[in-house]
Amino acid sequence: MNTTESSMPITPGRPGVMRRMYDWCLKWADTPYGVPMLFLISFAESSFFPIPPDVLLLALCFALPNKSFRYATWCTLASVLGGMLGYYIGHSLWAHLHGTFIPLVFSQASFDKVKQLYLDNAFNVIVAKGFTPIPFKLITITAGVANVPFGEFFWASVVCRSIRFYLLGALIYKYGIAIRPFVEKYLTWLMMAFLILLIGGIIVIKYLR
């Protein structure tokens, strides 16, 4: 597989450090260490790493579509575990680390906006934001700072991360390399459409009750 090709429309146009990190993630797809690196990148992205794990997940799935669900499982597990680290950073270490994360990892405005959203319905916010291009680390750290109950945070993370990664895995498992142009071009819109359907389903269930 040609790892110089972009597997996601998220960062390939960015020059400098971000582009080099993006290419560094992709290069692991053609090595025996692809799965361990997928786990490591997915874990790190939930707390501090800037590149989303979808980059390497898609590359691995397109290379071996029959293993797509296996890759999605590792990606989900690592992302949830990394999210727990992000939560701990926000809950217990934020007083010491906030100057490192802001503005190097995310902006103060983004942090304040997400933190404010937790006042309404933390579970729904985490699930919804987990589908968007918003870095998951922003969600996990602010949840800790905002003292979102850990159980609520944990299960919301499991829901949004598993659905996101298994959705990608399922598409590639079923359609293989043929769906690559569609996924690369419309990944963000695909996730947003699924999010709308998910929220709509939750609303309908509550209404029927």
C-alpha cells in the first residue's frame, strides 16, 4: 500500500510539523508494528497527541479489510484508556499542566466552550463531540476539570469511540478498497450524518417513553 497517499482529509494540507507527524503515523501501516502503533497513537490522541488515530486505522483497514473489526477494537480500547488519562489530567493535574496544554494543545476559548456545555448534559455532550473533528483530548481533559462523574464520562467515551471506529471498520470490511475515495472525501460528513441519526434516535426513545 502506498503510505504517501492521504487516508483522511483532516491534516494532509498542513505544512511543517503537523504534516511530518501525519506522515509518521501513516508509515507504520506498512510495518509489522502497525497494530501496536495504532494502539499507542489512539491512546495518546485522547490526552495529548495531535493526530487522530483514524489516519492509521484507515490505512490498516484498507490494507487488510478482513481485519477491520480487529483494528477498530484495538483503536477503541486504546482511545477509551487514553481518555481516562485525559480525565485524570483535567481532574487532578490541571493546576500544574494548564499552562502546557493552553495554548499549545488547544485554545482557552475552545476549553471554556466545552466546559460550559457540560453544565447541561455531560453524557450527550461527550457522545456528540466524540463524533466531530474536535480533538478528543479536549473532551476528556475538560470533563475532568468540570468534575463530570467518572462513570458518566467512561460510558459516554465507550459509546462515542466504539461507534466511530466500528462504523469505519464496518464500511471497509463490507466494501473494501472500493470505498476508499468516498471515505477520504466525505468522512467528516459521514460522521456528522450518523451523529444526527443517533441524536434523533435518542430523542424519539425519550419521547416514546
